[in-house]
Amino acid sequence: MNKPNRQSIRLLEYDYSRGGAYFVTICVAGMHNKLGEVVKGDMKLNELGTIATNTWPDVHEKYPVIYTDIFCIMPNHTHAIISILNAGRGGVPPPSPIKGEGTSPLPPPTLGQVVAFYKYVTTKKINEHLHTPGEKFWQRNYFERIIRNEREFEATYQYIYANPSNWTKDEYHHR
């Protein structure tokens, strides 16, 4: 059986564990509105949206070198600015296997590892809640853009912040 030839949407040769800020969008499979609804410009989470929101702190717990400047759940996708800090394990030295010998710190996670972890944990929790083990919840991939300067960071932050009030004009709004 031949699998379709899938092209990567990531930048070739770019190290996605590099410190920096990334604008990330993760979409629900099929772009179905499963996380809640926008009412008069405000996002009203349903149970699945609440699970997705409450799971986000697990990312920082797993990867202390990850910082989220803003995170927003929409009916069928999430947006976030994820910053990867250049601090190895967040300044905590790893345990030494032999007294007196140190080990090198773990490398920071890649952006893909961070997103994969979030998608895995939320999918597991949502499937437990719905009693649908093994069901796919998120689309296979995610969208990211490297934020290159302060002006771009501020514009991205404002876009995410205003996303619920601009829902009817959003490219992910059901057509």
C-alpha cells in the first residue's frame, strides 16, 4: 500500500530547539468546532475546550524551558506564542549517576516535541472523557511561524488576543 508523499512544512535545516519565540496554531481534526463557541466576541469553552485549556500547563511542567506568552482556545483550533528558553533544563542540573561526576544537561525540546506532547495528552484526556479510546482529535500537523523581532511579536500577540472578537473574519471560521 502506497502512502501519500507528505511534504514537510518546516524550514529545512532550521533547529526548532533554538531559543526563540514561535507562533503556533493547532487545529482540530476536520476543523470541527469541538472546543466551544464564540458568543458576542467571547470564547465560551465547552468541556473539551476546558480540558484543552487545563492541559496547557502540563507542557511547562514537562518542559520547564518552555514559556507561553499567550494561549487561546478557539472553537476548532488553538493559538499560542511558545518561547523556548536557552537554559537547558531550566537551570536545574541533572542528577549525577556517580558521585562526583556530572552529566551534561538535557538539550531543550524541539517545538515539534512540545506540540506533540500537548496533542498527545489532550487527546488522551478528551478520549477518556468521551469514552472514545484511540480516536483522533487533532489534525496530523500544526502550523508555526518563527517570530523574528519585537514588532512581529507584538502584532502576533494582539492577533491572538483579539482572535475571539474577530472570529467571523477568521480563516478557520466555518465557511
